Amino acid sequence: MEQLSLLDFNEIENKEAQGSKRNFSSSSLKNPAILEDFPFDKIYEVSRKEASRKKPIFFIHKYFARRTTCNFRLALLSLLFEKETDIWSKFYDSNQLSEGDNLTILDPFMGGGTTIFESLRIGANVIGNDLQPLSKFVTEAEVRPLDDKKLKKQLGILEKRVGEKIKSYFKTDCPECNKEADVMYNFHVKQAQSSITKKTHDLYSNFIIVSKKGNYTLCCPECNTLFKDDFQNGHANCPKCDYKIDSPNSGFVERGKYTCPDTGESFMLRDLDGSTGYPKKTKVIAQEYYCNNCKSHDYKGISEKDLRLHETALNDFKALKDKLVLPEQLIPAGYNTNQMRNHGYDKFSDLFTDKQLLCLGLLLKEIDTLEDEDSKFWFMLAFSASLEMNNTFCRYQHNASKISNIFFNHAYVPISMPVENNVWGTKLGTGTFIKAVNKIIKGKEFNKNIYDISVTNGKSGKIYSSDIVSANPVTEYKDLNKNQPLITNLDSRKLEHIPSGSVDVILTDPPYGSNIMYSELIDFFHVWISSTKFGKEIGFNTPTSPKVEEVIVNTVQQKTFDDYSEGLTQIFLEGNRTLKDEGYLMFTFHDNSLDGWISVIKSLVAANFEIVAAYPIHSETRTGAHTSAKNSIAFDIFLVCKKRNEKPEENFSFNTIEVKSLESTNNFVRRLNAINAEVTIRDIENIFISQFFVNCFSYHVSSWDTLDNIIIRVKTLLKQLDEIFEDYNIVEKRTGWWSNSQGKVFLQNLLKVEKS
């Protein structure tokens, strides 16, 4: 054995001493690593990968603008390890607070539960609150345990009670073996009757059912025959009636305007009124099917037998309508909801075909009467999750052979060729009730087998942790402990149930001004759940989601940036009250206008907080239709705040602040360029704004009453950033699914209808 010298022992003691300083604990908040640096460049590719394929637990139900877990995990580690700790080297470790460390973390904008989940992972006491009942419902589901064996057994019982009935409406004859086959999807085209000629027009935006490697399955608009063609002759002709389709891009609806090929009559879809049948009246034109007998999977036209079954479903709906639980609430005016109202949608039930209302209504009624409360909870969650792909705002991505959900773009986008899903579900297909149940089961398995994504040479992998998330949420502070998070849905301006000075860290993701109208989008789910007995028992007490107290900018609801700032101020004030003096407020933010930033700064100052650090992090989602525009924002800014010290204002000049801000912005952009991150000029603007105000706070600037002068200086510099950073690699558009061939085709077809 090698003998150790005195110097060796001293070195070991030094390493042990250094190791003790690297303890993962709340004591690190006195001098946290995040005040020194934040490895945003190391986490960049990991965040991108996670954003494109979220972890299974966050697939159990849609929530809007849910942030990636890796960034929030890294934030917690950076707060709970001391300075000089290599935070990135700790990222994949199982970091757990000691049993006696009662660190308490609060998220007053709980949303989709990212903070709650990651805080439970490290063994903290966790408090979450959100105005929306859906947030509480989804977050509870993410952290509470699931008895999957019992749920599968209950699913079998539910299938016998109602599932078989629902499936009976989605049957057809297999063209290959003539045996009964399952309908995966019914393809519809909307119709409208002309007020002039009284002719019923089929509102085809195109004639493609599916396309694979240059071969197209087309629906003839004249005789409804399905046929295949490759357009090698420059056009396609129906083999039955010889109708000519000029190109794959042909259609009758272009940018929201219909033009009749026979008479030349044209009209905007948004100008149609209910007397024309639009937007409810549709015609079934094709089906995608799967045959369990011969394993055939293909597309087919509509037979007389199919039409008779369709009529049976419609007649059954008429007979049962009054006995079903349906979303008959009127659609309120709003920024997003007006996208529907402008097209003649009056009630939320208008977003569904009558067959969908029949099947969804039958299923919901049966779930609401289940005796087992635990199974009812999970089935209600699965039902709500399946709504996303069971409505008339779902289109078929013909070049990808799959259905697209209603909220691919954080908006209500009316379409003229919706796809009707098999509500209960079959072996193939997605977005059905049974697939939603399976997603929940798979998601809950993740809680016992938690992993973090790693990226090496562009390839992603999984590094598993020994962490487990299994908690029993409570609604009273006295019951709060490490295994019992306090989860509520209240107005975060009024958190009286949380004692003053009881919180160590506030980690959150507030609304970004006018970026997303959460309540208007959440209504799509809320209106169904609030119509049930179960919904009222878990807090869905209003017909539509809460809106008056919502802290956003919404011109239709007449909520201004001043209102937004006032709302944030009150919530930050409540946060200041609950936060310990040495505690931290940390949140993400970005905005494409300076107004949003000024609202946030005003709120922080009014609530007696100061920004002590700010770092760019990759944003919440892969590049999508709403983030693929020119110069869109790819990065959030993590703002690290503390209670303001009553120190006198130091001597400073704004020139000094500007220079320092540009230096730190330059450093961040240089680090991002070094890893080939996609950075737009809007990202650089957000980075600079954050650094400018960090420096203002560092000098204890008290002249916030002259904020107008500060705004003028910032605006002047923002105009110069293009020139200042011209030597860096700055992109105009980010890559992602929307930039590849499938995404481009899908987006082109989308624009044919939505630009109305």
C-alpha cells in the first residue's frame, strides 16, 4: 500500500473542506453560485432537445408555454450551491436536500407545474398557486401517485359501459377483406349555402387526403371519388368523372376566401352568417381505417353504409342531447376567442361535430358517475387531454400522415377541412381517449424513473436519476411538508394562507405581457370540466375560466400595460411579504417590446425588489408556427432578484451603465455564438435590456421617477444593436420542424385558410 505523506493528508483535508463548502443546501443562499455565473451555454442544447420532446410526465395534459425542466433544475442548483461550484458538473447528480433542511419554494404562477415538479425532486417544501383551476388539476396529476393496475381494470369496466358504444360509431367495411374495420379518422369538408344562388358550396382548401413520396391520394370535389395520382402529367384527372385537378396546391379556399369554380361567386368565410350553414355544416368525404382482420391500413371513400351509420349517430345525438353534459357556454369576447367568433362560432359546443358531441358527452357522463374517486380523477384528466385532438379545429397533415391538434399555434385557427378522430380509439391513431390514458400511465412511470437529457456531439441521451416524485398535495399550510406540497388555485395577489417570511425561494414564470392569452385558451378545456359534478368539487366553480384577475395585456379585454404592471406589483408585493429577507425571487421573462420590460421593472421597484443578475436561457418550445417568424425570440431571460437594500444611490453615469451593459451583452452573445446557438437580434435586445437594468440596480439608482429618460436612452441603444453586433452570427429565422419540408408544406396549406 502506498504510504501517504503529511502533505497528502493536508491535500485530502483541503479537498474535504472544499467539498463541505459545496454542500447542496439552503445555507448556500447566502452566497449562491448564480451570482457568479450561470452555465446557460452548457444547457442550451439540452433545453432544445427537451423542448422538442418533453419528458413523459408533461405529456399527460396540454398546458400553454410550459418551460423546459432542465432550465429550472439548473436554476435551483445554482441557488443551492455556493459560489465557485462547478454547477454544470452537478447537473446530472441526484441532488437532495437533507431531511432537516426545510427550504421552502413558492411558485405564484404555477401554470403547467415545472417548478413544482423540479422542487419536489430535490426534497423541498413546495407551494404552488395559480388563478386557473386547470393548472391545479394538471399539476396535482403530475406529482400524485397512480395505481396503474387499478386504472387499467377500471378502464376495462368503462369500455364495457360506454366505450363499446362509442366505438360502434366508428366502423366501416374493409375494402381488402370486406370484414368490419375500425375508422381512425373521418375527413370532413365544411359547407356553406350561397345567399344568392342557394347552391351549397364545398369549402375545399385542397383535395389532398394524404401524400407520400410524390404520390397523392385525392378526393374528387365533383363526385367524391378517392383516387391516386403523382401529377407527372402536370395535373390529375378523376378516373370516374374526369374532373381535372390542376396541381397539388389547387383548392377553392385561398387565404380565407372561397371562389366557386363553376359560377365564379366568391366570399370571405368570416363574412358568412349562420343561415348559410357555416361553420357547423360539414360533409364526410373520406376515411382512414385499420382492419384488425387482415391488418390493412389505408384510406377509402364514403359508402352508402358509412353514410347510414353517420346518420344514425346524428339521430342518436338529437335523441340524447338533453341528457348529456355538453359545453353550451357562450364564447366570450377576447383576443383569441374572437378568432372563433369572427367565423360564426357562438358557443363552445360549436367547436365539435354532432358525432363528437355525442361520443364525448356519453363518455363524460359515464366518467362523472364513477364511484371510485381516484379513477374518476385520472379518467377526467384523460378526457380533457383528448379534447385537444377531438374537435373541428384539427387538420390532417397530409405529408406526415397524422392529425394535428387544435393548439399547435397557441390560437384558435378556423379551418375548412377538419378531421374527426375516433373518440374512444383503436389500435392505430393518436389523440384518442385510450391513448390519453396510456400517456398518463407512461407519464407516471417517469416519476419513478426520472431522467435528464444529455447531448454529446449533437446526439441526445438519457441520464437516469435516483430521484422519485410521488407526493400528496394539500390545500392548507399546516399540512405542508416535503411529501405534501401545498397546491391551490387562488388570486396570487392574496396569499394570506402563507405566513410572512416563510419562503426561501420564489421561482416562477409569469405571463409575458400580451404574449399568450392563457384564460382564453384554457377555456377550451375548462368549459367541459366545469359542467361536471367532479369539476365543481375540484375548483372549476365558474362556467368559463377566471379572467378579471388575470395579469396580462389584452386589448380586447381593455387590459393595458399599466394594468399588467399593477397586477404584477401586487403579486410581487405579496411575494416580498412571504419571502425571507435573505431569500430570492427568480423568474423568466422576455418581450418583443420595451413596454413589457418597463412594466416588469416598475413592478419590481414598487414591490421593493432589485435585479442582481440576469442570464439568457433557451425558451420553452421547439420552433413552431408562432415562433418561426422573422426575428422571433428564442431566449427567455432568467431574472434573479433580492429584496432591495436601503443603500444610498452611488455616483454613476448612464454612459458607464451603457458601457457595462454592452460588455456583458457582448460576453453572453459571444458564448452563445461559440456553441452555434441560434440568436436573433430580438434576443440580443432582450439580453441588453436585462443587463442595462441589472447595472441600474447595482448602482442603487433611485431616480425611477425619471424612468421616461431611461427609456429614451434604452430605445436609442436598441436601434444601434444591429450595427454593434454585426460581426456576430445572428440569424433571422430559427431552424426546427417548421423549417423542414414537412413543416413548410403544412404551413403553406395553413396559410391558404387562416389569412382571413
